[in-house]
Amino acid sequence: QCPPWHDHEGDIKGIIISAEDITSKKDREIQLNKVLARFELIQQAATIGMWDWDIINRDIIFNAEYYEILGWYKDRNISNKDFYDLIHPDDLGGVKAKMNSALRGGAQYDAEFRITRHNDQKLRWVKDKGMIEFDEDGVPLRGYGAIIDVTEQKLLSHEQLRAAGENYHNMINAMLEGIWSV
């Protein structure tokens, strides 16, 4: 909008135009968008679910990988109850205790637990880690974090333990076969 400039008699004498060079602002915006796009690609490649929780307004945002890990359809409205319903009953108390500790001033949240995925009812292990931000009075304002599926690592660890136990058992049996009693 270019408003006219009037003299003291009300006659239009010109227009007032102002301009601002926003090249550097646009360059920064382009660079930021590139960084955000790279970050999103990394999240997708690593299958990292991200969450950002506005505690005061009770609003939480998830990325697509979060929905995928928990077996929900994208953009579904997820409540705390929905989330807790997926957690294995034997793990639920520990998860709630860790989150409550973080909300009471612990700031850090770190839990590994089993879930039953919503869509296919498969049992999966997940690692959920986050931070809580507080105001100057210690009131929790915001939480953010990441969740990853660690089922394959758990299965591998259990298989390695089983194989080590079997090797130990075979070694003991071989030793006992070589001992003679007279």
C-alpha cells in the first residue's frame, strides 16, 4: 500500500514508498528449510519417533515415525490414556513413575518398555527418552523427546545369552565326560 502525501491544503504532492532488502532473511529461511528437510530425512531413515508436548495447553505433536512405531494411523489424536493402554502391564508402573519424576523436576525422562502395537497387536520393545522444560517457578511447560523400536536389539541380546548358556552347558558336559572316578 502506498499512501499519498498531502500538502497543508490537502493536495496530493506525491506518494510515500518504503522498501526493505530481505535477501539475507530469505537466504536464512532457505537454509533453515534445508536443515529441517535433512533432519526429517534422518528421522525417517533411522525410524525415530519424535514428540513435542505443550504441557500447559495439553497439546502434543508427533512425527509420522512415532505413529508408525506405536501402530497408530497418522494424525490420530492420542491421549495419555491411549499411550498407557499400549504399555505392557508389567512395565506400566515404572514408565509412569519415570514420567512423574521428570514432571516433578527431574527434567530427564528415560524408559525402556514393552508395548502392544495398536494396529497389529505385536509385542515390541521401545526406548523412550525426553526432557521436560520448566518455568522459573518450577512449573513444567514443555516436554520433547524421541522413541525408537529396540525389539531387534532385545531379541539379538536374548539370542546371544541363550547361545552363551548353551555353550557353557556343552563345555561343562564335555568336562564331566572327561572326569573319571576310581
